[in-house]
Amino acid sequence: MKTIIEPFKIKSVEPIRFTTKEERKIILQKAGYNPFLIKADDVIIDLLTDSGTSAMSANQWAGIMQGDESYAGSNSFYRFEAAVRKITGMKFIIPTHQGRAAEKILFSVKGGAGKYIPSNTHFDTTRANIEFTGAEAVDLLNEIGKIPEVRANFKGNMDVDQLESFIREKGAENIPLCMITITNNSGGGQPVSMKNIREVKAVCSKYSIPLYIDACRFAENAYFIKLREPGYENKPILEIAQEMFSYADGVTMSAKKDALVNIGGFLAMNDEETAMKSRNLLIVTEGFPTYGGLAGRDLEAIAIGLEEILEEPYLHYRIRSVEYLGEKLLKAGVPIIEPPGGHAIYIDAKRFLPDVPPDQYPGQSIVCSLFLEGGIRSVEIGSVMFGRYDENGKFIPPDMELVRLAIPRRVYTQSHIDYVSEVVIESFKNRHALKGYKIVYEAPMLRHFTVKFEPID
Ligand code: F0G
């Protein structure tokens, strides 16, 4: 078998600034050991997120020049709307400046105190937007999805039995909608099977609860279905995506992921009343319904990105290049969530640093080590991001302690990824020298963005 090469050539490049380990020590300390507070110019390989970091194609850049900047009824809006409708089939399509803006509007309309929103796993902004309205966000991931070292095809699946008991327990009238996140970002970028989406929909229908898909990485999810689910091996990605969305009553999407753009998103649904209420809020917070906080050129780039993302050579390279990094790490004994996810490798910090307890943030310790060793920026998805305190101030850690190496789309080459694996393996070899951290500042919500640490001696 031949090497799977990047299915593109590079027309425009950005320089990388190299730093020394001594410089990185100071940079890290100044940033309070929080990668979100490091200047991008001080980063060698940036794996903080795959969101808004894609390289756009020549075609998308050409589309940028075609953007129609009319306030109302812009051509670019209709092109965007047609592209979203072709894939999702939704009746009402509302542009937003990014995914969380769609969430904010949806949950302002549907949330509120006493309500529950179940999901396989809510992303942090989704959870925050639900909780902001006084509603409760509930994760009902299947058990296998919680065990990093066990390989399974669809570890993002929702536990359908648990969903049904949950609805019975809380009452369908208190559950305004159910969500399913594809792929499951917080649970390791793991896909959800078509069968699971279908079964979740059946339970939702039984209790007349609308199903919304958080579609950030829908194309990666569709490709995994093609690779792993019987009956889909010969289906085009577009058809698989259309079937996934056929089970949904609504969609939230951050176009910064699988629409290959640097900004944008949308909220879509079939229910007219929800759409009217959402549009009214959109006008207050985002803008007129034919631009929703975006420029016409952004809508144009999304429309083109949504076509490019469905190309199989792209998805083949995409999924394989993430898997390639995963294989290199596994070969060196580095514990990761298996199998590798669609957009990222997730290091299992509990097994990487078994002696650092959750309240000393083992994931954060690895994040700092990767930056120090090689200028790689990653992010902790564990006790820093999802840790909570109970009424008595006791710390409650989440199920998993992870470090995410998110791979931006079409940005890094195989040699960049080889370098990443070398740095991670080096950190792993030196793991016995890594220490825990303590928090010296934290915000009341989404604390990981601004938190500051000090190493524990
Ligand atoms: N849902 C999922 C599954 C996400 O991964 C994200 C963003 C959002 C919603 C919110 O979208 O950023 O456009 O407002 N995830 C990024 C990440 C930030 O790094 O995983 P947004």
C-alpha cells in the first residue's frame, strides 16, 4: 500500500517562529500555565483546537471575493442556505457567528429552570448555554465510551435505555429537546452510529421530544459510518449525512469545524414556531436573519466548505492522518483513547500520570510538558474543564482526564505530525519527573479559558 498523501498542494504559507526551551519556560510561567493565555506567535505547532483553524481552499478564497454584502436578502445567504439545506434537509436555516451563538438562541427559546437536556455528551459551551438558562445538561454516554483503552467502532453512542429511563423519571414535559453530538468531541472525537441515531430518534418520537444534532463534525462522523457500519460501505458521504439529519428535528453547527472556515455557524430546524422565536432573538443579538452576525463573504466560504468537506479523498486523508499520529503514540506505549477519534488524539492522562490525582490536574501537567518540550499547544479536557464542586465545596472530577491534540484541517503536513509524536513520546519518557498543579485563579463559568495555575512542588 502506498502512503496516503495530502490531497492538496500548498499555495500560501505562514512562517513558524521557533523558540528555545528556556524561552518556553518563561512564556509558560507568564501565561499562568494556561495554554489559552499563550500568544500564538510563541507556539510552534498549535493543536489547541481544530475550530476556526482550517486552511481555506483557493476556491473558498475566490468565494470570499464573490461575497454579497447586502444587509438583507444577500445572494451569499441563499447560496449558504441551499448548501445547508442540501445536507440537512432542514426547513428553517438561521446563520449565526459561531456554534455557541446557535446554542445560546436555541436554549433561550427552549431551556429554562426545571428543564433537562440529555445528550451523548454535551460540549462545554453547549452545557454552559443550557445551564445559563437554569436548565440541566445531562450526559448519557454508553458505558464503553467511558473506557479509554477499549476499542469499539462507535464509542460516541448514546445509551438508549438510559435515555428512556431518564425521560420516564423526569417526565417528557420537562425535556424540551434531546441532543446528540456527532462526533462526540468531549468523549474523544468518537463517532455515533446511524443505528444509534435512529434508535435515539425512536425513543424521542415515542415521547414527542424533538431531536437536535450538534453537527460540528458531521462529515467526519459520516465517514466513520461508511468505514465501520454495515450497509454504508458503498454509499456516498452526502447520502450518509442526509440520512443522519433525516432523523433530526433541528441542528446546531459550528461551521468552524466541518465547513472548513475560520468563522461561522448556524441553527436549523423544521418547527416554524421555534424558528420564528429564534429569528427574533437573532435580530437582537446577532443580526438580520440573512446574515446573522456574519459577512456575506463568510456565508459564501461556508457554502463552498460544505461541498469540499464531503469529498472522500479529503476525508480519507483526514481520518488517516489522525490515526497515523495515534498509531505512533500507541507503538511507544503512550496511553490514548482508542481507537483514534476523527479530529484529535486524546491522551489518557490517568494512565500517563497515575500518581498525579485529579485535583492536581494530571492533564494540565501533560499540556505544560508538551509546550515545554516542543512548543506544542494542546488542551486539557478533564478536571480543569469539567471538574465541579459540590455544596460543601468538595471537588468532583469528571469520568476521564484527557489531553486533546486537535488537528487543524489541511494545515499541518506529515513531518509536522512526526515532530508532534516525537515530542509526546519524549514527554512520556520523562513522565516520572512531571508534577501536579494547583489553581490560583478561576472564573465561575468555563473556567479553563482564564484559569491560572502554579506547579506543586
Ligand atoms: N459543539 C461542539 C461539539 C464543539 O466542539 C464546539 C466547539 C461547539 C459546539 C461550539 O462551537 O466554538 O463555534 O462556538 N468546539 C471548539 C473546540 C471550540 O475546540 O472543540 P463554537
